[in-house]
Amino acid sequence: MRLALSDILAARQTLRSTADATPLVPSPFMAAQTGQDFLLKLENMQPIGAFKLRGAMNAVMSLPEGTAGVTCCSTGNHGRGVAFAAARRGIRAVICMSELVPQAKVDGIKALGAEVRICGTSQDEALAESLRLVEQDGLVEISPFDDPLVIAGQGTIGLELLEARPDLDTLLVPLSGGGLAAGVALAAKAINPDIRVIGITMEHGAAMKASIEAGHPVEVEEVPSLADSLGGGIGMQNRLSFPLCRDLLDVILLVSEEEIYHAMQVLFYEDRIVAEGACVVGLAACLSGKITLTGPTATIITGRNLDMQMFHRIMAGEDIQLGDTIVKGKPYGA
Ligand SMILES: *Cc1c(COP(=O)(O)O)cnc(C)c1O
């Protein structure tokens, strides 16, 4: 299956006035730190609080008339997007998630009228339940990242970025299953083949990086992270997001939990933005000196659906317990 710029242009038509045109704002602090124009694409301003509405909406709106309903596995935000889109179409949605998904995300999905199933402690277990529902109830499964319509929907962010700023030199894209990075890189490189697209994820459980190094999809151990939306594997049967990320990403960088913690404080105290740990990996990579920027740069603030109690504790500089490990806290500026 091939995916092209034309698919992303078609997705843009489908998404018009429901999940498009988020603000692109400058970060003066990050510009001062890096010596380059630094822009934030505010996908946290989407109606469901995350960019995943784009892919989910594109996929659900493209389903044939008479579809019984939809199902998916999700780390939270894709489920929220699918639930929102299914409600718009008036069809059933069953969202399967692991126990690692924060309660705030589970509640958000239920509030949209979807059914929620909590199954096991990994994305793989959630996916197995979702596939069972396809067999049993005739629902259509919508992959969070390995679906051409989902990737095309996420790719519309790349179109908007390059239309607003044709001079962009580097895009910093949070990376998990790779639907976002694949779509954005496809759009951006179709418009400007010289643009640099960097995928960034957390140190532990970097499934796409491990898979690209191995030459095929591999499983990695899933551990709790401040960037919970970046958890999960890429699927052993991955058809699309794996080859696209392998071919289109210039490099994949990893950041630690401490670096994510600090970058969340930076985004809040300097730019006054409340966002998930997953959003700040691009900032974290710059602040820790893992990237040298060579021109105007944009990163995607992918979502805001975080546990506010956890957020308050990070902003106060408290230690955070993540499973068996503790992320050492520090008050901002101390
Ligand atoms: C899903 C998600 C990502 C990663 O997107 P992929 O397409 O899985 O790589 C990043 N940030 C947030 C907030 C997400 O929900």
C-alpha cells in the first residue's frame, strides 16, 4: 500500500472545520535557548485536546454507510478521537485500553459516550481485545497509527506547518507508533525534500527506534512514563508506519524521564502551556543539547489530556513515582 501527498490533501478536505487549523505560536524562551526561531503547533487546542482527532476523524468519516460501529486500542488520545468521531456519525464505539492508561483519559472517553474495556497491562493485550470485537460484533478496527487514513489525517499537520512557514528547517515530532511522524514527514518532505524531520521519544520502550535498528518490528518492554501517550509497541504486523518512519525520519532521539519532567516545567513556566509529557520531548531534546538546530524549527504540542494532580506535583517540583521507579523532582529555576 502506498500513501502520497494526495491522500493528505484529501484528508484535509474531510477535516475542514472539525479538526484543523490549530495555532502556530512562537516560543521566545526556546528561541533564546537554541538561537533559532522556535514554533509550537498547538494540537492541545483540538476539541478532544489532542491531534489524534485528525486521524480518527478521517478514518471514521470515510467508513461506508451502514457500518455497525468501530473499535480500537489506545493509550488514551486515539480512543478519545475515535469516540468523538463515532458520536458525530452516530455509531457505536468500543475503546480497549491497558491498565497503564491514566484515569483522566478513561473518563474523557466515557464522557463522549463510548464503551471502555480495560484489558491487561500492555497495548498488545488491548489490541487483542479490539480484534476479538471485530470478530464477535462486526466492528471495524481503527489502528491508532498503522492505518492509511489515520496517517493521512495526522499528515495534515505537516501541510499546515509548511503553509504557515515555508522556511522551516527542522520539525521535531513526538514518536510512538509513528502515525504522526509518518504523516507529517510525508507531507513536509513532499513539499520540501530538504526539511529535516526528527522523531523523539522516551528512553524506555522506544519501539520504533528498536525496530528500525533491527530491520523489522520488535517488541519492547512497556514501562510507565511521564510521556504515557508514547507507550506501546508498533505492532508485529506493522505495514505502513514502520516503513514510512524508517525511510522518512532523519534520526530518532531519546530523552530521559528527568528531561521530560524539566521540559514540562519549561513549557508551563515559560510559555504558560499545560501539556502532556509526550508533547515536550522535542523541547527536552533541545534543552539537553541532543540536537543542534540549524534554522527555523517547529515542534508539535500533541495533547493536553493529563492527570492534573500529577501536573501540579511536577510544577511544584515534587518527586514522581512511576511504577517501581522515582523521577527526582526539582522546583523550576532552583
Ligand atoms: C499518540 C500520541 C503521540 C504519538 O503519536 P504516534 O502516531 O503514535 O507516533 C504523541 N503525543 C500524544 C499526546 C499522543 O496522543
